[in-house]
Amino acid sequence: MTELSKKHQYLVLAATSLGVLMNPLLASMIILALPHVGADFLVSARDLGWMSTAYILSNAICLVPGAWVVDKVGYKKSFIAGSIIVTATCLLAGFAPNYEILLACRILSGLGVSLLMITSLAILTRIFPKEKRGFVIGINTTTVYIGLTLGPFLGGILTETLGWRALFLVMAPAVLISGLLLFFFMKTEFTIPVKKFDFGGAVLYGVSMLSLMYGLSTITDNGSIFLAAAGLVLFAVFIWYELRRTNPLLHVNLFFKNKRFARSSYAALLNYAAVYAVTYMVSLYLQSVGQLNAAEAGMIILFQPLIQVLVTPIAGKLSDKVDAKYLVTIGMVLTVAGLILLSGLGLSMTNVAAYIAVTQVFIGLGAALFSAPNTSSIMGSVAPAEYSMASSVVSVVRQVGMLISMAVCMAAVSFFVGGSDMLGPDMYAEFVEALRVSMIICTGLGIIGIFFSWFRGTAPDLK
């Protein structure tokens, strides 16, 4: 911990929280604008999914080697570099002349945001005394849920009033402010001695994730199934390789020596895999079959993250008093119920907006009961010396779950709608079938998640 004035401490807290806010906003604001992006650039429904997938994939790949880079370069420099990258790519995205450049901007934004995510909590842990860390980390974490809550709503409003390009142009000054605040008010730099970079592990991890996710999302294309299979094989090789490294890129050994940590992590993976892409599919449904505009769709999708903001702190406090498995399992059951309801969507339904709003309440409540208690269970299952390892593994599990979710839905759209067809009225029936199938698959993932949520093993004795 370093000595800063109280004023400077809270200005740094504001900077890091604003930086972390960029991740959920960049991920969620664009979803409701996808039909408008597709219309402007004549992009198919499947290819529009890459607006989310490319961003998450870039973020997931960069999070793992990025931790080594941050330790070597320094927390402050890395945070400022991340803010500059995100600012520049948002400005460029706002004026992108074609879909390819827009997609490239999303990939680079994912890289920049990974630096913000890695450094944020590390900086707060260093500058605040131990007795205040829980409070400031709580504020920092709450900004993520605020971003998830406001993202779809703001995205819908801005898209309808100013156009989809405004989403990126509004984000640019916000993230630039976060970098400037840190530059002026955090006077100290932090670096950590690092050993040789695990280049082999980084290459194996990146190539395996890219091959797997691209193969799954384009599963109907020639050769894609073999590409996905190659990704799985390479990921298995990556695990084997990391287990034999003295200083591995990712500490995968935690999955093999700690049952509670492993099963809680599997539950998190399945939870994100089951629910993350729901917003993508529901937003397309509401604005196509449902005939709503982006702002109206955003109001309905708002229910899910709003409930998470309200209920998550309560669930976290409850997990201090009761075994997390009860809350987490109930959360997964509610999530599965919401997914089952979504699989019942059709071409012609009365009160479709109210029906989807109910599903969002189920999924939002389920996610709220799941997230904080499960994270507490994961971190409580390791010794203090393993906190940083556990935290890095949790971040990767979360991002991989999101990628799987998007891959499932994009593969369904690819199979039923096609890889190049625009989502017009003549394709609504096929899209509804894709939605149903993807929600059924997500329901299956959620049911497996219920098993890991309940049978997670006893907490290890860490004394």
C-alpha cells in the first residue's frame, strides 16, 4: 500500500471504476444497434454476432498474457495504455467506413479493455489500506453491474436518436477521462519482478481459443467442424503443457488439486455459457419478429441487469451466513426456468414484450443469486497465497463461458438462417427456430450447471 492523500485515493478509485465500466458498456450497448449496423453495411445476422464475439474473444485471449505484461511494464502505464487504445478504437469505430474496420476496432478495444481489467483491482489493493479494500472493491465491482444495467438502455436510446455510431463517440471521452485522472492523481508506479514469459503457452492458448470459437460459430461452413476439433485438441495440449511448466502462463493445476474450486469454476463457466448470448438473441427477436425499435427493446432487456444490481449485494451478504451452494443452485434453477420460457417464443404471440420481460426477471434473479455467492465460494476455497492465481482463472472461465454462449447462438443462426442472408421478414421463421434451438442447448448447459452448483464438494481446511 502506498501513501496518497484521501482525495487522490478516491480520484484514482473514480478513474479505475470508470475504466472498468467500459467493459460491460462496450459489450452490451452495441447489441441493440446490431440490426442498424447490419442494414448500413449489408451484414448477415450470423456475421453481426462477431461484433460481440470478436470483442470477447480478444479480451479473453489478452487477459492471460496481459497479466505478465502489466507486472513488467507497471500498473499505471498499463492502465493509461489501455485507456488510450480504447479511446482511439472507439473514435475510429464511430467513423468506420465498412464492417471490416468496425470489427477490427472491436478486436483492438478488447485488447485495451483487458489492460483496464487487469490493473484496476491491483491498483486499488495497492493504494488503499486493508480496512478499506472491501469497500472500494465493492464500489469498483458495482460499476460492472451498472454498466450491464445501463448498456442496453443507453444503446437503444442513442441508436434511435443519434444513430449507432454515437455509441462509440460517446464512449471515447469517458474512457479518456479515466486515463487522465489516473495520470494526474496516481503519482506512484508499481511493477512486480517477473520471470521469463511463457511464449509457448500464450501461443497455444490464443490459437486454441481462436480455432475453437471460430469453428463453432461457423459450424455449417466447410471445414469448420475440423477447425473446432483442432481447437479442442490444442486446448488440451495447452493444459498438458501448463501443468509441466515451472512458471505457467495460467495456473490450471488449481482445477486438479481443489475439488470445490474446480466445480465452482465449472458452474461459473456453464452459467455464463447458458445466459450471456440471451441478450443478443432477444434483441434481434424484439426488433425483427417483435417489430420494436431499439429503445423499446432496450427497456425490456433492462429488466435482467437491473435485478442483478438490486439483488446481488443481498445475495453476497447471505452467502456469508449460509452455504453458497443453496443460493447458487437456486440461481441456476431460476436461470434454467427463464431459458425454457425463451425456448417457447414463436412467430405470432400476444403480449410478447411482457412475456420476454418475465423471462428476463427469472434470468436476472438467477444470475444475481448465482454470481456473488459462487465467486465467494471460489475465492474462499483457496489459500491467500493463491488469490491472484484463482482470480486470473476465474476471469478466463467467465470469458470462455461468454464465448461458448455466443458460439452456440451464432452456430444456430448459421444453420437455420444461413451465413450470408440478411434477417428480413422472409427469414423470421428460420430465425425463431434458431432461437428455440439455441435456448434449448443453453438450457442443457444450465442443467449441467445445477449439478456442479450443488455437488461442489466441501470447503477445504485452509488453516
